[in-house]
Amino acid sequence: MHPRRQKKIINCVSILYYRQGACYYLSVSKIAEAVKIRDFKQEAKDIQAKLVEWRRWCHRRPGVGFAVEETADYIAARLEDWGVETERGVGKTGVVGIVRGSRPGPTIGVRVDMDALPIQEENTHDFVSKYPGKMHACGHDGHIAMGLGTARLLSRHRQDLAGTVIIIFQPGEEGWRGAKAVIDDGVLQRHQVEAIVAGHIGTLSPELTLGQVGITFGPIMAAVNNFEAWVIGRGGHGALPHNTVDPVVISAEIITAWQRIISREIPPLYPAVLTVGQIQGGSTHNIIPTEVYLQGTIRYFHQSAGDILRTRLEEVMAGICKTWKAQYKFKLDQGYPPVINDPQFTKFFRKIAASLAGPENVKVLEFPTMVSEDVSFFLQAVPGTFFLLGAGNTGTDSPHHHGRFDFDESILWLGTALLTETAWQYAEGKYQQCN
Ligand SMILES: [Zn+2]
Ligand SMILES: [Zn+2]
């Protein structure tokens, strides 16, 4: 419907209600609901206070990894209130909301992550985490609110919906392969999901300011593998090193040598990162310990860079340990693949984003980010788009995964509208029409 005609109808309805004296004020979304007019931008703005309420409820009660039962209960209760069919225990603790249209059509998945991090919150606002050592420090509490908002708006218009929208609230994004668990549980096959849309709020891209939507037509986030390593020497007196095999000195050499894989062996035009985030060993100044423990992460976009890193990390470690007569153990996890947007779907999404955020606020990112996300498993299975939504909070300069991280809640309506409108148009068959 032409927007002007839509507006005219809304005005007429307002007058009609006024004349009948049934009601002197109705919000645009209530009117839209009454006459089945969809305006997800306005309707999302109208539920902004609710979005904030849902976000803060979840922020107070963070769950880490798969231990997100309290959050899952809360989500399922809201979905059931709105008459949305739900599945529980998907991928251990995931919740799936199914909004079925009244006519046949394609099926799209909206993916939301709902886990928090093992960090002590340092914020002082009145909705800080109730649980010591656990905090929503990545913005997933905002994603939950956006997913609930999407379910709310779609369920209001279910009678007019063609196709089906599956809203997947997954656990364990932060390194637990929760997406894989949910997919292995059959959520995509069971519902014949053909495409996926998801987003991440916050400050992950320095190219985005508040309310700007960032997209790419290919890679947007890096692949990741995490590793653990143990250098096993022979302990002894700190004053008699010749009688020991010192794992501290050997570890220092290994850490330095590993960086040379990045600078000397990976092609310079292939972005790659190697970070040793933890080193533990020893107990005091004059004891050479038996063992040093190292833990770290590698990030990359190109398969060949990943192959070099995965092979050479252990080879370099083995070589140095052999030279200095130490033993070692090395463990590399299966990791996440890179997040790669489907160019065709992203074209479709860009148009929708421009209509909601304004074309000037939709940016094709010059650089992807070295951060990783397990939404990559969904995007390996079906085409789709993972977008970034700028939500920097001027009240804090703390980055994601920091005890003082916070995002600007004013973008919650926009995130909701982006997910809702994309899901609606896809389920209506608009994506197939534009291809
Ligand atoms: Zn995170
Ligand atoms: Zn995150």
C-alpha cells in the first residue's frame, strides 16, 4: 500500500473512533492492529519501553554458556502469552518461537543469542547483574529484547502473514558452539528454514555510529580456534637452573616464536591474529616450576591462513621443546568458521534497512571485524545476513567483554524493526520476487 494512502486510512480510523466516542486516543500501532495495517517501524517504536524492560530483566539475570534456563523460561513465557508456538530444550537450553502465517509461503529463521559472560559487572546502574561473576557484557540481552519484539509484532499480524518465521533463541554463543548444538538438534530441517537473519548491537565496528547499520556482501567476522598448551619441564631450585628444564624460559621463547608465524608465514594480505591470553606457572621467586600452562586464540578469514596457523602452532612448539629437552601437550578446539554474508540476501536486507534506518545510515563496511560469532554455522547452512547495529553508549567507553560495557538502549526499536520487517518480507515471498 502507498504510504500516503496508509496514513489517510489511519487518520480516518482515528476520526471514526473519536466520533463514536469509543476511545479518544489510540496509538498508531493499535489502530494499525485494528485495521490490519502493518507499520513495523512505528510499531517497534511504540514498544520501545517494553524492549527496555525485557532487556533489563535479562540483564539482571545473566546465564553463561548453556546454563541459561532462567532466561529461556522468561522468553518462553512471553512467547506463550502472545500465542506463539514454542519449542524448549533445543540444543540443550534453546527456545524456538514459531509464528505461522495463515497462508503458505517460505520459512525464515531469526537468530538471537541469549548467553552472558563470566565477568564481574562493574556498572552501577539500577539493573546490574544479580549474580556475582556473570554479566551480559556483549549486548546479547539487547538481542533477546529484539527477538521478543519481533515475536510480539509478528504475532499481532499473524492472520495476514504468509509463510513462517522461526525465532531461534540459542544458548552458548560465547565460545560454546551453541549455534551448532541448535542446528544439530534439527531446528533448520524440522522447520525447513530457507534463510537466516541476525544482528549484533554495540561497538564491534568503529565505522558505525549510533543507529547505523553495517553490512558486508561477504565475510563480516573472522574464524576462530582456541588452544591450550602445556610446557612440561623439570622443576628445581631457582639458583641451580642447570639441574632443571625451565618451562618458564621455554614458554617465553614459544610465545615469541608463534608471533613470527603471523609476520613471516601468513601472506601479508590475509588478516590473522594470534593472542596468548593466559599464562600460568610457578609459585614464587626461587622455584623453577615443572609446568607452564598457556591458553590463546587464533582468528583469520582465509582457510589457507587457518591451515598454516593450526599446523604451525604445534610444530613450532614441538621444535622448541625438543631443542630444550621439554615435553609438551597441545590442544586445539574445533572453533567457529568465518561469518560470511550471502551477497544476494544482503542486497535484499540493505533495501529494508535503508527504509527503516534511512539510506544514509546503512553502511557497507570497509573492514570486517576480527571478532568471531557462531552465527557462522547458520550462514553455512542457509543463506542470510548478519548485520551490525551501532549502539555505542556515550556514558561508557568500555568495549564488549568488559565489566563496564553497556550499550545505548535507544536502538532497540530499530533492531526489532530490522528483524521483523526482513522476516515478514521474506515469508511473504518478496525475496524470491526480487531474484
Ligand atoms: Zn561476545
Ligand atoms: Zn556477542
